[in-house]
Amino acid sequence: MNRVAVLSAGSWGTTFAAVLADAGNSVVLHSRRPETVAAINDRHENPIRETSRIQLQ
């Protein structure tokens, strides 16, 4: 398992992080917005895209 960092928790960064995690990598996702970090940590979803949520495990 590789450890990977994604430096953007926007739509593309979140999707890319999910793909990397699904492939078996340990992923750290960086966000500059504290509310985004809280949503990802607490609810395992990114509120940036309300219409198509990506479940983060």
C-alpha cells in the first residue's frame, strides 16, 4: 500500500482521492476550508457538490 497526498478537496481532488483509495492506497486529502475538512471527517462526504456526493471511507 502506498501513501498518497491529494492537494485539493474540490470536485476533482475528492474524486481522485476516492479512486486512489479504492485502488488500495492510503490517501491524505488536503483542504483549505475547515468546514470541508469537518464534513469529510464527520460524515465522510464532501459538501462541495451537493447533487452528486462521493462517499469517502
